[in-house]
Amino acid sequence: KRTYISAIEEFKPDLIIVSWIPYNECWTRDFRKYSFVKGYIIIGERRGGATGSDDDWNTDWKFQYLEDAEKSGISKTDQGFSMKDSIFYLAHTSVTYFERP
């Protein structure tokens, strides 16, 4: 069974695309360790959501939301109703590009 770390070490990508990192896991710290990685794209929820960890966002790498790509994102959380707040909400899948400084 291949891990994401063994794949990075074997293929040495300059761009990594990852989707829906498990909640409270920080894979991007590992991405940033490799000098050949120039950027990565996270598909999932934005900071504070149910994708990855807050540590994914605690970096000096520049990031930008790829809003054109987000328009095509669909997940099970893209729409719903909050019983707590009694409001309808639309939470779009986020696509975020991080670039080495």
C-alpha cells in the first residue's frame, strides 16, 4: 500500500493536488518539507471546515481561492439547513492554491 509520502518521494511532483484531507490531519506540513514542491491545491472546505487541520493554513506560503474552480465543486455539504440558527445556507466546496514564497 502506497502512502502519500512515498508517492511524493518517488514522483517528486512540483504541484500536488489533494482532495478532502481527513479531518484533523495535516498533510501539507509534509508537502512543504520537499524543496521540489512549488505548490499544492487543496479541494475541500475552507479554513475551519471539516477538511484537514488548522495547521494546513498556518504557513508563510501564499494562498488564493480558485473561485472559478469552486463553482463546479459539489459535495454532500454544499447545501443544508441549520437547526441551531434556523437558516438555510449554501457551503461551497473550496479549491485553494498554495504557492511557495
